[in-house]
Amino acid sequence: MDRCDKLVDVGRRQFLRGGALAAAATATAVALPATPAKATALARIDYPSNRLGNVSDLKLNEPLDVTYPDDSAPGVLLKLGTRVEGGAGPDGDIVGFSTICPHKGFPLNYVAADRTLNCPGHYSRFDCEAGGQQIWGQATQNLPQYALRVDDKGDIYAEGLDELLYGRLSNVLA
Amino acid sequence: MAYKRQIDRLPIIPADAKKHNVTCHYCIVGCGYHAYTWPVNKQGGTDPATNAFGVNLAEQQPAETEAWYAPSMYNIVRQDGKDVHLVIKPDKNCVVNSGLGSVRGARMAENRRSDKTGTQQQRLTEPMVWRYGTWQPTSWSDAFDLVARVTARVIDKDDEDDLFVSMFDHGGSAGGYENTWGTGKLYFGSMKVKNCRIHNRPAYNSEVHSTRDMGVDELNYAYEDYTLTDTIMLVGTNPLECQTNLFLNHMVPGMRNGAKVIIVDPRRTVTANACEVEAGAENVLHLAIKTGTDLALFNTLFTYIADQGWVDKDFIAASTLQGDVAVPQDEAHPAALGSFEMARIKCKMSLAEGASITGLAEADIVKAAEWIAKPKEDGSRRKCATGYEKGIIWGNDNYRVIGALVNIGLATGNIGREGGGVCRLGGHQEGYFRPSDAHVGRPAPYIDQLIIGGRGKVHHIWANDHYKTTLNATEFKREYNRRTNMVKDAMDAHAGSTREELVDAIVGAINAGGLFSVNVDIIHSQIGQAAHVILPAVESGEMNLTSMNGERRLRLVEKYMDGPGNAKPDCLIAAAIAQNLERVLREEGRDAYADQFKGYDWKTEEDAFMDGYHSGNPEVTYDRLRAMGNNGVQEPVVGFENGQLVGTKRLYTDGKFTRHGREDGKALFCGGEWRGLQAPGKAYQRDNYAFLINNGRANVIWQNWFLDKANDFVSDRFPIPFIEINPEDMAELGVKAGDLVEVFNDVGATQALVYPTPTARRKETFMVFGAPNGAQGNIVNAGTNELILPNYKHTWANIRKISDAPASAADLSFKSMEYSAG
Ligand code: SF4
Ligand code: FES
């Protein structure tokens, strides 16, 4: 958890220095059981299947703070209201993203007006409706997106990531 | 769907990995990086003792950590013939970037050719010649022999005007002191080639003649001046996208220290937005002038500042010419140069006039003058650091506009002082060391027009792609294809003949109006499609390379990998051409001429460096530069003390100005009055076409996309160049986001994807420059200034829809590029 707090702190400092009005950073970690580290000899990482919430927890265009694949990796779940590629749930409109900027690791903030995640570090922007595509910015990758599964009860599970998370050389720490 | 690499982990750099100094070879900022390499069968671990960072990598690392690298910073490449892992990551201890990487530089590793990971397969690996109707791989000796034999047929002692040369003059990439010297020694030393041009413009000329003629080198400050200043003035430049870490690591701290910002640009860029975020909107003055009216603005500011007495009288008296005109206006000088008083008379422009020409409010011009020069309440002078770039370099009336801007810097004593400077921000790094180019003359020959007009017989091209980055490109391509095809036809007709017969056939085609084209490049470029011989070069990092950045910071990039196939450094290619010319000329009994091509017995790029740069800067050697690391030394190097090279933080601190070569060390002012849209044909386009097609760079793409067109991350974002259009204009045109439109006018046509841009002014679009599949140069007319400086920025055209978004563009984001805090 400390590492995670450190990320949030940097972001906050940045907001103050920048003189920008800070929207609450979305990086507050929700306490969820961390996945125990596993020794693995597999060619690819084994991602945990973590329950991040239930469809009923989501309000249209309001970010729900989550973490994945462990509690030092903040992220967000969103119900966009329109079907998007990679969207899960009955309406194909639920998406999840890491909220650590893949440029230098500052916490992203959600701008509901145009459904983007924005970085106070160096102004990068990611489009939540376009698979986390970097609209503009200094990161050299698009935003890591969760592979989501929604079960019959409406529980939302994250089961993988499609890009390397900032600050770790293995998406699942070991 | 956005491009994702599906990389879930990366090999860890082991504690004993090799570490090389690297300066980013893309833009002029020259950020420090390190290249780590280690054997492909080894890896580091998460335990602090087993990785290069000495930290526990089993934990999440914090923001701005040194102990992380993105997948784009990793690759597997060849080094000394063996496969190695490669990580190229930003250097926190480099004062230029303090650990920041940009979206361009932080993809250096991914943009290396790798036969293991499949990246940059477009890189050339071996020489090729036109044979049997296509390009066939061949040996260096065969390729050089053909180049030398054909070239020798069109040149002679003191008669080299039929050899046309297009050669880069920059640092970084595949430029640098080694390679400009290699090519320079060949064409300006052994030969005196007059018909030559530079990589991004159609003549061999300075982009900033006037500031040099005034005595002021265009790179005169240190980047730290932006953190020490009261006002940052940005003219025709968009540093957040084009010099990213100069903006982030120097200008932003300057704003946080309280600097105000003046931005002169007809377009609202992301730089303007970021300045508002950092400095507060009340401390940012965006002067959105009518395009091309910079000269009127600067002359008005100069007049107003002088009239208020906000000038540095002592500085003007001590450091600038007293009297009247020192250099009269003539063919080589598009404005007279002389004293402050002379310029005051010539440049005089009232607030009312200035406001009406620029379209600005008088009050905003006054505010700008106050932010630049009004003394502070305690009477002390304000400091102002000024950066300018292509908006005026490739804009209207280059000579006078840059002169007028430097006038303001000189009048206010802002050159050679802390927190000052009037500097170009630059494109590539610099790295120019060549014999004199005085024989080229001024104005220099307009090469591209001469080629269109049928001149030139042999064309040597060094990393120039006219097809993407010239003006009047539509006509140029048509003629170039026609003339080079004549030679290809002749070669095809003589398949199976001897070398002598082939050379005769080529010369026959040349004499009938054809052109023999030799292309030295790292990829098979667009103009390279017309070539008869293609010679593969290496880039920075595949060779040792020295360059300097925008504050004259000289560094050595250490070779960290092998070049692709048997590609060679340009300097060694130039040396081999010289040696082959010597051999062929001797065979032909032309000994006196052959003797001119001696002196190229270089084995390595270091030999070329010693023969060139070192000969003029005897303190500087590879070993000493290596020891200076990523912080290097700022040129000029003035000594070597205590094991360190001693450099020069900023120029002209002694108040003596020397760039014009005047013995008295006095700076000159420029007396250039406003004269409207200067270049031929510009006013016609403005009056006859609906849209301004402003153009420039986009953040994610480096230069003319030569590597980025084969980079998945970039081509996913912009498969086709975009054009920013105001949504109301879009409605009138009946186009929507992502539609493919044709942009056309009297000189040609090109294409782009519509990017809705509410901040764009009506009828003023912005298009990405230099794109491989939508060359903006197709629609730029041939008009230049008197010294053959192109005016790419002033182009007007009509727009029509070609089609709905192509599949590659259908899912792209077309949201605003401006950061929002929410
Ligand atoms: S700002 Fe320029 S030099 Fe620095 S990393 Fe980016 S492209 Fe390279
Ligand atoms: S940390 Fe997000 S843009 Fe730099």
C-alpha cells in the first residue's frame, strides 16, 4: 500500500505545483484481497480472476475505483452507456483501465464530459471509449485495459491486462 | 481498437549489463538516455542484488522511478555479431531531460531494426542497383564502382555543375559531425559542388540568415534561461510537441517560478493549453495573429518599446553598431542592416497600423510589449527568453521577420544575459562541420526547380526525401520520375551488357535529359523509388556519433548495436565514393583531378571525426566526450581542465557579437519594413482558395515519419495524416470525424483525415507535415523568399470529401488533444 500512496502523493504535489484545480484522483485503492505471489514457469503470466464489483454498483459515466491485479495497481471501472469494442456486461459498455499513467506513473483523473482519463504529469489523455487509446501524450503505449467477464449474477471480474503496467516489469508481481 | 502489445512482462536488466551513453537522436533537445545491453541468454532478477537498479522489483515502483521501462524501450538486437537484449531508457541525471522521455524518444529501442522481434524490417541492409527492371542486392564494391564511373563522366576539374547533391546538414539520426564532415569533405573539399540542397529545403542555405548577418548565432542561450526569466516568448513554435522535454523540463519550471508566457501563433496549440495549465491563463498571452503578419507585430512591438524608452541604452551603445547602414539591402540581403536608429526609422509602425495588419487588439500588443520590456516596479529590467521556429522560418518573409524578432532582443539587452536569448528551437540536433560553402553563393541555386527544369545529370541524395518534404512536390515528383525513368529504361535495355556498355547507356540517357539517381539512406525512401543505386546507411547508436543540441550541448552517442546487414556510416560511404572516384579518374588518366580525392583513409567514424571536427576543435576527442557522459559540454569548447572539457554556457556574455564575422564585434539591427505576403503566388492562393492549410508536426510522429510509418503504435494512432478543421467548417463541407478528404489547389492535391477541432479558427486548418501518404508539400507552391527559403506555411486550398473513414481510421479517437483537469 505504501507504494500506491506514494503514487497518489506525487500526483497531488503535481496538481498543487501546477495550480490546476484537482479533481479527486481516482487512484484511491479499494481494499481487496491481494493475490498471493506465485512462482511460475509458464511462458505468460497467470492473471488472477478478481471480482471488482457488481454491475449494480456502476452508475452511468461515474468511475468506480478498483485495483487490479493487486492492491498496488489502481484502476477504474466505467459504464459508458454505449457499446464499445472490448466492453463487457449485458450492454457491452463496461470497461476497466489502469489509472497509473504509462508515461511516468502519475495518477490519471477521469473527465466525465468527454470520457477521458487525463494525466496532470505531462498532459497525456486516454480515450475510455476507444480502448484507452492515447489521444495525445507522452506515453509510448495505450492505456492498459482489463479483460473483463461479467457472470450471471452481474459480478464483474478482471482476468487480464493487455499492456504492461507502469512501475512493474511483470504485471503480476512475484 | 487501440493497438496493444499484449506484453505482460519484460526481461530484467541484470546488474552487470553494459551501459552506453545515448543522446536521443530524434529532436534537437537531445535528451540523455542509457542503452543497456546484455547477452540474450541471461537476465536479471527481482532481487536488488541481481538487477541494474539495485531495487526490489517484486514491488510496485513509484512515479518517476528509474527502475521501470516500457515495452517500447526494449528490443533484441545484434551487437558484435551476437544477439543481445537492449533497453534504452531516459537518464535521470542528464540535465537536459532529468529522466523524462517523450513519446518519440522513448520508442528508440522499438524503432531499431531487429530480425528477432521483427521491428523496422524496412531498414536497408545491403546496397542495391537497378537491374532487370527492379532493385537487386549487390556488393559495396559493385555499387561504388557504378556510382563512381557514372559520376566521373559528368564531372571534371572546376566543372562540377552537372552533379547535383541533396545532403542532410543536421546532427542526431544519421547526421552528426562525422557524417556532415564525410559528405562535406567530398562535395565541398575534393569537389566544389554548387548545385546542392539540404534535407528539408530546396537550396543550400541557412534557415536563419538574418540573425547570423546581425552577428547573433541562432543558438545563443542555455536551456536554464527559461527557468531564470520573467517572460517566455514563443513565436511560431509549439515546443510541447516539437521540443517536448525542453518544454516540460525547462519552460514549465520557468512558469512555476513565475514567468509569464507570450505565444505568437495563428493556431491554438497544445502548448498554449499547457502554458495556461501551468502559469494560469492570466499569465499567458496568446497573440493569434493573422497568418504571416509576424513582421508587422514585431516592428510594432519594437517601435512601441523604443518609444517608451524600455530599451537597454548601455547595451545598445556598447554592443551594437553606431551610425547608419552597415550592410545595404541587396540581392543577398533582403533588408538593410545597421544601427538601432536606422532600424527604428525603417521598422516604424504605429500601434494602430500594427493592430490592423495583425488583427490583434492594440491593448494586447501593448501588454506584450510590457511583458517583454517594461521595467519592473523597482526599476530593474525584465528578462525575456525568446524561442522561435518553423512558423517564421518557413513562414512569410523569413529574413525580415527573424531580423525583426532579434531586433527586440538586442534593443532590450536580452542576448548574452541570464534569462535571455533569442533562439531558434530547432528540429534535429545540429552537427555541422564542413569546408566552406561560400562557392555555393547567395542566393543559392534553387535545386528542385533546376531539376524540374531539366538541369543536373547525376544526383547524389543523402537522407533527403524530397517527395515528402519539398514544396511544389507534385510537379517535382512528376519530373523526377520522368527523368529517372529514362535512365531506368536505358539500363533495362542494356541488361546483359558489360559495365562499360552500361555506363555508356546511362550517360546516353542522361545526355538526352535523364537523371541518374544515387540514394544513400537508412530506408528505401519515396524518392528512393526513383533511384538507380541505393546505399544503406546506419544511424546513431549503430555507429558512434557526435551532435549538439539546442543549447549547443555536445555529446557522444556510443555505438551500442550493429547496423542492419552491412549498412555503413555515411562518412565511410562518402569516403568510399571519394576513393572510387580517385581510382576511376586515375584509370581514365585524369591524375590531377584524381589527386583531389585523396585523404579518405578512414577506418572508422572516429577517424572521420578526428579528420574533421577535431581538426577545428583540438581539445575534443571521443575519449574526452565519453568521459563527459550525457551532460557533455556546451560548445564552443574553450579548454580542457582537470580532466574535463570546458565549454560555454551561453554566448556573447562579453557583449561582443561575432556570428557575422565583423572584427568590431558589434551587433547589427535589421531594417526590414512590412511588405505583405512576400513570396510569389501566395496572395493569389489566399484570394482564390477557401482554407488556409497551415502545417507542422504532431507530437507522436518523428519528422517525416521515416521510421514511424513502420511503428505499430504510431501508425495505429495516425494511419493517415490528420487535418484539423473547425466543426462549423466541417458541417459546411459535409464531412465528419475521420472522413478522408482531398485538399487541392492550383499546384496539386493531397489527402488527410478530418480531425474536428473546435479551437481552430474558421477557414484555418492545420495539417501534419511530411507524411508518407499525404504529403502536404504537394499543395505548397514554388514561391520562396529571395534567399530560396521555402514558405510552406502559407498555403491555401479547397477541401472535398473522398470517402468515409477507411477501416484503419474507423475506430480512432478524435477527441480534443487538450489536457483537461476535469
Ligand atoms: S524531447 Fe526530443 S530529444 Fe527528448 S526524448 Fe523526445 S524526441 Fe528525444
Ligand atoms: S506521467 Fe502522465 S503524462 Fe507524464
